[in-house]
Amino acid sequence: MPRMKAAIFVEPGRIVLDEKPIPDVGPRDALMRITTTTICGTDIHILKGEYPVAKGLTIGHEPVGVIEKLGSAVEGYTEGQRVIAGAITPSGHSYACLCGCGSQDGPGTKHGFKTTGGWKFGNIIDGCQAEYVLVPDAAANLSPVAEGLSDEEILMCPDIMSTGFAGAESGGVRIGDTVVVFALGPIGLCAVAGAKLMGATTIIGVDTVPERLAVAKKLGADIVVDFKKGDPVEQIMALTDGRGVDVAIEALGTQGTFESALRVLRPGGTLSSLGVYSSDLKIPLSAFSAGLGDNKIITSLCPGGKERMRRLMNVVASGRVDLKSLVTHRFKLDDIEAAYDLFGHQRDGVLKVAITP
Amino acid sequence: MPRMKAAIFVEPGRIVLDEKPIPDVGPRDALMRITTTTICGTDIHILKGEYPVAKGLTIGHEPVGVIEKLGSAVEGYTEGQRVIAGAITPSGHSYACLCGCGSQDGPGTKHGFKTTGGWKFGNIIDGCQAEYVLVPDAAANLSPVAEGLSDEEILMCPDIMSTGFAGAESGGVRIGDTVVVFALGPIGLCAVAGAKLMGATTIIGVDTVPERLAVAKKLGADIVVDFKKGDPVEQIMALTDGRGVDVAIEALGTQGTFESALRVLRPGGTLSSLGVYSSDLKIPLSAFSAGLGDNKIITSLCPGGKERMRRLMNVVASGRVDLKSLVTHRFKLDDIEAAYDLFGHQRDGVLKVAITP
Amino acid sequence: MPRMKAAIFVEPGRIVLDEKPIPDVGPRDALMRITTTTICGTDIHILKGEYPVAKGLTIGHEPVGVIEKLGSAVEGYTEGQRVIAGAITPSGHSYACLCGCGSQDGPGTKHGFKTTGGWKFGNIIDGCQAEYVLVPDAAANLSPVAEGLSDEEILMCPDIMSTGFAGAESGGVRIGDTVVVFALGPIGLCAVAGAKLMGATTIIGVDTVPERLAVAKKLGADIVVDFKKGDPVEQIMALTDGRGVDVAIEALGTQGTFESALRVLRPGGTLSSLGVYSSDLKIPLSAFSAGLGDNKIITSLCPGGKERMRRLMNVVASGRVDLKSLVTHRFKLDDIEAAYDLFGHQRDGVLKVAITP
Amino acid sequence: MPRMKAAIFVEPGRIVLDEKPIPDVGPRDALMRITTTTICGTDIHILKGEYPVAKGLTIGHEPVGVIEKLGSAVEGYTEGQRVIAGAITPSGHSYACLCGCGSQDGPGTKHGFKTTGGWKFGNIIDGCQAEYVLVPDAAANLSPVAEGLSDEEILMCPDIMSTGFAGAESGGVRIGDTVVVFALGPIGLCAVAGAKLMGATTIIGVDTVPERLAVAKKLGADIVVDFKKGDPVEQIMALTDGRGVDVAIEALGTQGTFESALRVLRPGGTLSSLGVYSSDLKIPLSAFSAGLGDNKIITSLCPGGKERMRRLMNVVASGRVDLKSLVTHRFKLDDIEAAYDLFGHQRDGVLKVAITP
């Protein structure tokens, strides 16, 4: 049985490059040969043991590559075709999918978590930090790449763009809105771009790393707030003349950002939460109007499926948003452990790394 | 200056009947003579000092009555006309109103709370547990009563029906949904009726008081769960074959009901929160899918305004929902302190009281 | 190769019972043995040549039955299981499905019509007025039947209920709405039931057949209008005090009903169109406010897929809506030509027929 | 009684500058001194007698100016303040407004038209092509202008931007959509800008005037189609690989553009209609999928009110959209008849004129 290299979760603190068999292809699957992939902040949660996955699992959920082999029941594609798949791989035919909730299409409870079922790659099945990845329900998930788009240009589509934009979409951003984004890592930066793409006219980015604040301005932030230069809630309330914001996007997954996002909402405003949390959250009564504020708290898992990928690649192709500058470092798959080390410690101004087998 | 009787907040623990001047009528106001009103659970929060209002304020926000005098700029009504006004009195012309968020139309911060601006009666202006009440922005708030509807039939429209139905509406209840309502006080009972009215086909009511469980069944609950007879989360997950509910409506305002509502949500489900909370809330990580569950938490303040009242009175007139059985006790305004005593201690199977000056 | 009986379109004016091979089962298909099916108004359009289908096609799109054989890639079902499938059979994995438009999932242009792609049974593939039907994309379309539900109780789910309810859903019916339904055939009657299920409080049914008006009242119509006893537009405007209706549902497919539906809309109201039209439509300027009325005209094809069927069967099981009285006549499959004759000529007060192989 | 100059509709074919009394200010009104206004395509419909208004009416509905006098019941403004008001002036307190349909807030039937009630200026009350205009329901309609914004920069907010953007908003444009705009006059050009602002990634503009096609490209059109160089439907279907568009915006008000917009829709797509029609419309069966295409036809009247104006001025202030190039000609109010002549005949590449008293 032919084998391939893959980045494997061994135990908390250890993800290593090792060998595994190239998987068999079931009738509804496709085998994708990876040409480029990347590491996500969620992978760091996995590495640290903050988000549980099975030992031995291949990590990674952002595949760009080529169809190596199609399952017998998959029609409409050709082997050798360039494709991407989303981080989340809905089947299309589940009750969740048919109910409009494809990101939650999966087996349900896992390790005490209720859900995240739709997230399979590098979570409940082998992921794509490897030479090959098996794409489940290929007919719903393989999205052909238009000519002229490079791997790196579309590398953000499977997760970062889809999640970041979902922050703006779930927030229901409207023309003329004031939007704040808390934390300007790759997801937060894409949330800034998404809010601009949907018509927000005052976008406030909150972080403290100068490079991130600068990229945020390039991607659409009208104002940036350094949370080390004063309480960010006070700064934002001052910037909005005490009105608060229409939509606050949380893009980190901590009590601090969550609570600040809640505190800056205008009455009737929406907190759109993208972060992966690692502990219980508190909703302070004073930030919650005793439950009488007509507020919404909405969490979004990265939307997937081939239609979503098609749309996001259109955004890239249209030139509306340019995310190339997010790829700050490049590694061979053979060096992925070094990439984890750099990315996990957020050294050297890293935003995203490109990994090529 | 003529005087009237009014139930006045003196200090935590004391609401007393006293005299006040009958208010002057500004150009956009109307003076309403109260024929029937009631006491709300929120008034008990005020009485206990859990929800802050100014000393000396007249309490009450559920007015049924007759137009006594119209402001000079108010057109389209006649003095002597039977009307109701909602508990929440949007101006119609504020930025909040014109942005689709009329319930939050108001001065903003109050006593450390961010909002609840749209709730004015018995909160930031004198309320309607009195012989007369001044209705602000009368053109937006006076809703004429159709012939044939009695005071008691429409007494639930200003708050209880509007809030309870909003629980179902904000939850986005769809045909075929499974909905659970936590706590079957008057608001929760109206949430049951609202969920049925919107097409939910499995409605689960949670409480422990037999009379409330019985009324819930009459109003549309298909199943009732006594939370004293086993963990309600486990009972509900068993009832739904482990699937969870589409919409969970919280109608009490406690950590326990809030947390249980979160735990029974299906992936992608919505927690629609109606309760007035008195302390910080905790979101347990295990109930929150680490923020990846595509869940919504939506709080709703009672929708007001004359169009809302018109629609709710239509519900009553159509016979779709019969809430008369919610009025379990009747008092004269002169005896309102006794009414507070009964209602505040939830004695004698009380659901709602009717107060008549 | 084993053969089966099937109702086949021969040419305009002729649908006959004949024999065909029982189809082979591909990997994503399922073969369903029909236990009960029915004839739809659309089948009469086909019979008359008003809606084009290929000669030799088996007609029928409302299957109730038992899984005879499962394709090799279909999981989660067992042969012998009782199931239904919707009239519309989305694949789940197409761009249309993943874009939230599963009813339009199909090959696109057909015979000069742009679409109706999602409607396959008895339109572009063999239908279910037969002993067996091949269900495409079975994983998305087979919906198991709960114990205790009879064939006739759920016979309306695949099309009539789904389409009729969609009239109310696409119309965006809200609590307290006034809704009119033009034409009270089976679809219109289900639209009445759907409008009630979503909270409309004044439902006006328009027809002239006394039996239909009577059934409409049982299913939720508050008022019925006989269009032969005066101009229905005038009657409805009078009934609404000149205000017009929030939602007008067209359930026939003629210029007269379409135009009347448009004329009775309030400013901002929605025309929800369910009819299958056979000729061009006219929008009179005077009914259209010169295009300035903030009106919507929305057409809906029957929503399908197993989640939709699950929800509709829940409606039946909950007892919220009782459609058993719609089945007025019963035929053996052997007598289906007689059934077409009766149903096509609307003789003998027929609403729906049950056909059993 | 002091008098002012005003452009008055005398009879079909004649709008003349004449004198009128400066109006009295009622309690809820404000008198605005006009500093800049403009002529709309709808005014040309009025001039030609295609859209009926009363003889003697002052025309014009796009006011930029200064508060001259406030009504006694209007709070929160100061005389001398720079403001704009929308073309549509909702009261805020009507049933229509409180039902979320402020643009239709008005007296209802007029001259055989059902509605357009919310459009008052230059339609049912005196308009703003004058030295002064009386703003009804001033508290809902006066929108203060931020420092640094010139009259011409915000001159498009009251109607052109609001209407054009509404074309994209009512169409429900989503990130990654393909949108076509038929007719690139000022409204159509703003619809292009609005579609871009909401995240459309392929925007196709259709016209034949080279200057308009060029401006469309500057405002966001990715592709322009000259309808004189081949059937526009065929060109658009080819450009979309036969898929059709997600949203087609009609911005002229003719059978040709309406019908083409319908024909290029993908299954499930939306026709967003902005035009003011002058005659009956036809919906060809072949363009309508026999009513089975899950299509929407949505008409939008210009959204008004001070919150809408605030948001649109934010768009201008943010620099997201630059519409200054739309003002191609400038006239004194004294020369407004010449302005009508130029604009009505679309001479000299005119897009919009600025009129200053």
C-alpha cells in the first residue's frame, strides 16, 4: 500500500511529520493531491491540547490541490483538475444540510463537545497537512479553480476568508454600519475585509501589533485601536460618540475580547463571534442590559461546500480583496514542524504560512 | 391642580398607593384614563430593588383605557376613544426606530445599564398603575380597540403577549420546529402560544407548578417537563432522540434556565431569551461547542407601538389564542398593595391580576 | 428483466397505463415500491399538453411507499423501510442546493423553459404513478415515516402540503397578517392551512365551489369570498376597510387570479404565486403602483428533500393540520385512467384521489 | 405674506418658475431653506404627463439646505443647522412605518394609483425646487450634515443613492454574486455602486451611451454591455456561461428592460425593479418558467427618513463611493426651465444637474 507524508497529532504539545498509507477512495469520495496548504490557529489549539482530537490524526483543513482519483459515484469532475475544498465539508444530503445548516453536518457529540460536526478534516477525519487528503462527499465539496488563480491567492478561501467573511455575514452588516473587529489575526483581518465588502462605512480594528494594525488599514479598517493604549471599550465608545457599534466581531476566543465586544454594542446590535474558546465565558449583567437590549450573540463556524468556495474564489478573481500579503512565510511539508514552531509562537510577524508538499 | 391615585416606588421593598398630580399634556402626548391594568414580573424586580428605577416613580406599563385628552399635534384620534398602548413606547422618529429597533428608542445609559431606552412607562417616566397615564408620542402608540373586545381580553397585549410572542419570533420559529420554553409564568405561557401560532409542531414546556403545566398544554404545549422529576436537559434530549431543539425560549431570567436552554439546542439552534436577569451569566464551554456551533443567543425586549398592538388585538379577536384564563385574580386600584403582595409571593396559583381604578 | 405497470404520457390528451422495465438501481439511487400515490393538477397540465414532457415518460411525483432496493453508496436506510420522497428531489450537492435553492437543482433549460430543474419525477425522469419508482440522490430524498401514520395521512406531504405551505412561507406571513388565497383547490387549501399555521389572523379564501369554500373554513379561512357573487377585488378591499392584504397567495395559474392578487395587495404587500401558468401574464400599471409600491411577487416551486418531508410529517403527526378530508376518491393503479378522467374534469367534488398499486 | 420662487407644474409639458407664499410651519413641521437641489427622472415623467400630479404643485424631492424655522413640537435641532431630507418623508408614527414599510406611509390611493404614499415632496405636497420647502414630520426626516461635506457631495443622498442602493439591497445581493444593472442613468449607476458596496463580484452594466458605460466602470461595473451591439440577454447569458445572474436590477421603467432582466435571471434569482413604469407590463411565460422558477420580482421606492440619510452621508464621508462626477451641469434656480430642457432631452451628456437658489 503506497504511503505518504502527513503531519500527525501525537499528544498535546506534539504534532510530527510521519508516514501513513494513502487512503482508499470510497464511491462518494475523492483523493486530492495537495499542492499547497497552511496552518490555522485552531491547529495550535489542537497542538496545545485545548481542543481535543484523536491521537494519530492528520491535522490540517485548508487544502489546495489536484484531483488524484474520483470515487465511482462522483460525477462532473476529471482527474487532474485543480480544485480546493472548504475546511468544512458538508455532505449536502444530511438533515442539517437540507435545513440550511451545512456547517453542522456531522456525527454530533464528540469528546463532550456537542457539535462542530461539519468540521471533519483534521478534526474527526484525516486532514490535509499531507501529500494527499481524502475528500468526503466530493460532489458537494470539490470546487474547480479558474485559470489564472495561483495557489497562494486562493489558499485563504477554505477557512480564513470563509470564516472571516462569515463574521460580517452573520453580523448582518448593512450599508452604513459601524463595525468593530476585536483581534486582527488572519481571521480578524478577513472579517475587516468582509465588513468592508458588505458596505460598512466605519470599520474599527482592535489589536496591538503594529503590523496587524497596518494590514487592517489596507484591508478596510477606517480606524485602528491599540488596546494597550487605553481601555478599548472606552476608546470605541468615544469614537462612536457614545452610540456604540452596529456589529462587533470577536475573532480571538477569549473572555476579554468577548466581553469588550458585548460592551460596545449599541442597543439592538449584534456580537458576531468567530473565536474558538477554551474556557467558560461570562456575560456581565451590566454589559447585557439585563437581557433587555435586543442584542444578538451569533457564533459562526466556517461555511464550506463548493458553492461557498466558488464565491470566495470569485472575490479573489474580481480583485475586490487582496489577501496575498497574509502569506508571510513559506515552508516545505518536510519542514512543517518548524512552521508549527514559528506560527505557534507568532514569531517574526507571521500571519499565515504556505506549506507545499 | 387635579390629583390622582398612583402606585409609587418608594424604596426597595416598598411600592405604595399615593396621590400625584394628573400630568399636563404636551403637544405630542395623550392623557389616557386607565380602565384596567396589571402587575408584571418586572415590577416585582423593581419592588425587590433588583432592577433600578427612580424613587417616586409610578410603576406599571400595561395600560388599557380611554383617551382623556389629546396633545395639540396628535391627529387621527378622538377623546373618549378606547385604546391601549404597548409597554414599550417608541417615538417612531428616532434613529433607533427608523433603523428597525424601536424597542430601544430612548436615552441610552441609565443607572449603569446600557439601554432599555424604549421601555419608558414605569421605568423612566410615570407608569400606568394609576388613574391616568401620560402616553408619549401618542401618534405612534395609541392603538384603538375594536368593538367587542373586553378589557381583560386585551390586557395581555401591551406586554405579556407581545413579549412572549417575540420569544418565538426572535427565535425564528418555522413550520415543523421543535421548541422548548423554560419557565411557564405568563411570559412563558405566551411564548408557548406564540410558538404554536408560528407553526412549531413539537412544543415542550418546562416548569414544576402543576397549574402552569396544565395551562401550557391548553395553550399549545405538546409535552410538559417537570424539572423536579429529573434533569430537564436530559429529559429534553431524550424526548428529541438526542437531536436537541431548534429553538429554546428562556422566560425567567436565571442562570439555570439560561444554561439549560443553551444545552438543549441542536447545532445551529437559537436561544431566544426573554428573561430579565439580575446577575451575571455564565456560558459553559461544554454547552457552547467552543463557539463553533452556529448558535444564536437573541434577547428581545417587548415590541411596542400601535401596529404591534393592532396585530395582537387581531390575534385575540380571531380566537386563535385565548389568554383569558391567565387573569386569575382581580383587584381595585385601591387594593394594589395587596395585589403586589399576592403576585410577588406567587400565592394562590396567581398568573396575572387585573387592576381596575 | 422484470416489468411493472406505469402511467405513461403518450401524447397530449393521452396518459395510459402500460408496462415498463423495473429500473436498475445506480449507486446513489434507491428503488421505492409505491404503496400509495396521487394525481396532481400539474399532471393535468401535462395531459392537456400545456406543460411539455417527453413522450413515454411515467407521470407522477407524489410517492408513498417502501424501500425495495438501496444503491451501493446510500447509507443510513434499510430495505423494507417505509418512506416518502418529495415531488422535488434535490441532489444536495449541486451549486443550486448549496446556494439554498434546492428546488431549482437540475439541468436548467428544457423545451424552452428556463428551469424547473429540481422537479424530476414525472417531468424529466420517470415518475411514481407506477408500481416502482427510482429515487435519485436517495440519501437526500428518502424520508422515513414514523409509526402510526397512514399512507393517506402523509400522501399530501410530497407536493400539496409542501407547495401550499410554501405559499405562506414565501409570502413571509407574520403573526397578525391578513392573507388572501385565490383558488381553493388542494394547493390553495393547503395554503390556507399554511397561513394559519404561521399566524395569520384574517384569512380570506376565494373560490366559488361551495364544497371548497366549506373545506377552506375547516382548514383556517376566517372569511370566504365567492368570486361569482361580485368582483373579488372589491369584496376583499371592502373586507379590509380599503387597506388591502399583507399577503396574497395565487394558487391557480391564471391571469385573473394573478391580477386580482396584485390588486388587493397593501402597499408593501407580497404576492406569493404558486400556480403553474400556461400563457403570458400581464401586470396592469394601475395594479402595480407604477413600480413604486414596494411590492414583491415571489414564485415558489414545491420544496423537497427529506428534511422538508420530516417537518411536514411532523405537522401531520402533531395534529395541527388535518388534511385527510382532501382525499375524496380512491382508485387502484389499474384504474388510473378513470382517475385521470374524474380528476381532470373535476367531477363529483373531487379534491385529491388516492391511487394504490 | 412673504413669497418665494418655485418651479411649478402647470400642465403636461409645462413646469415654470413662479412665485408662491412661503409656507406656514405647523407644530411637527420644519421650514428648510434650500441651498442646493436637483431634477430627477421622475420629474420628467411628471413634466410629460406620464405620472400625474396636481396642477400648481411645486416639483422637486431632493433637498439640501438649512433649517429656517422649526415647528413647536420638533425637538433636537437648531435653526441654522445644515440638513438634508430624503425624497420620501415617512412620518415614523403611521401603521406603515411601524410595520417596517415607511416608504409607503401616506394617504393611499391617488389618481387611480394605489399608493406611493410615502413620496410626498413634489408629488402630493409642494416640493423643493424652490427657495424654501416645508418638511413634514421633521423629527423623522431632518438629517444633520457632518462638517466637511459639501452640498454637491450629498446631493445624491435624498433620492439617487437611496434608490440605487435599494436596488441592490432589495435584490439581497450577497458576497460573490453576479449582478446585472439595466440602464445606467443616475439611478442605475448608483445601483452599480450599491451592488459593489454589498459584495457582488461580477457586475454587468447595460446601456449604450459611452459616457454612461465609462462612469459605470468607475463605479464598480466589471463588464459593460452595449445593448445596440447584440441582444443583451444573449450577451449576458454568454458572459455567465449560461448560468444567468443572481440579481438583475431594472433601472429605467420599460417593458424591454423589465423583460430582459427577467430573462437573464438564474433559477431562484431576483429581479429588483427600480423604474417608474408608464404602461402595463408583460411577463412572457418563457421568461417566467411557468411560475416554477423560485424567482422574485421586487419593486422598491426610495427609502427615506433621517437614519437612511445618515447612513448614506456616512457612505460619502467614508470615501467608499464617489458620486461627484454625476453632477455634470449647474444652474441657478432662476434658470431651472433651461435645466429642465437640458435634462429632459438628455443633451450634452447630462447625468445630474445641481440647482442653487
